[in-house]
Amino acid sequence: MHVYSDKVIQHFKEPKNVGTIEDANGVGEIGDPSCGDFLRVFIKVEKDIVADVKYQIRGCPASIACASVMTELIIGKDLDDAMMLTEDDIIAALDGLPEFKIHCSALGAAGLQKAIIDYFEKYVHRKKA
Ligand code: FES
């Protein structure tokens, strides 16, 4: 019996949207001090829509699956919806995570939020200033 759902295993074996975005307009980095895992998220925003998301990760299988499914949930969404993505949304999209791996979903959600905040700081606040 697998500890992980089929979806977690699929996303871990073939992670979606791995890589960088050359002309990203938001980048977020987050690490988990308890395990040393690390995620860097790149977003490309066009007309308030998240047109593309990619990431680099050094992490456990669950964190890789979470980052991968996060990109699938977010591409094509507007910034407000993207900002609202929670760890629970990520876990639900993976058909659940074992209790001891719940914390791994935090990297995907927090990395995305940091990338969106970076975009706002670089482009939206500057326009208003
Ligand atoms: Fe570190 Fe999964 S054990 S994020």
C-alpha cells in the first residue's frame, strides 16, 4: 500500500512546469528550516493574469508534487485568486497527503505568495508612486 495518493506519485515522477522564466516579473523564495527544503517560484503576469509559473526545487517527494500541482492550479488565474491559494487547496488537488507530510504543502503556497508580492512591489506599487 502506498503512503501517497496516485496523484502525488504522478506529480513527483513527472513534475509539471519545472524550470525558470527568463523574463519573470515576480520571484519568490522560501525554505523550510526544519528540513532544509527550498523552493524558488517564478511568475509571469500579463494583464493581472498569471500567464506562466515555473519553479526550481530541492525538496522531498511531497514538496515536489505540491509545487507541481500548484502550477496547474494557478496558470490562467487572476492575481487575486492566485494569492488566495492555500495549503489545503494544494493538498485537496493531490487527493490528500499523509499527516506527517502536510507541512510540505506550505512551500508551494508560500513560494507562490512571495512571487506575487514581489510582482506587486516591483510593478504595482511603483506605478502608484
Ligand atoms: Fe521538507 Fe517535505 S520534508 S518540505
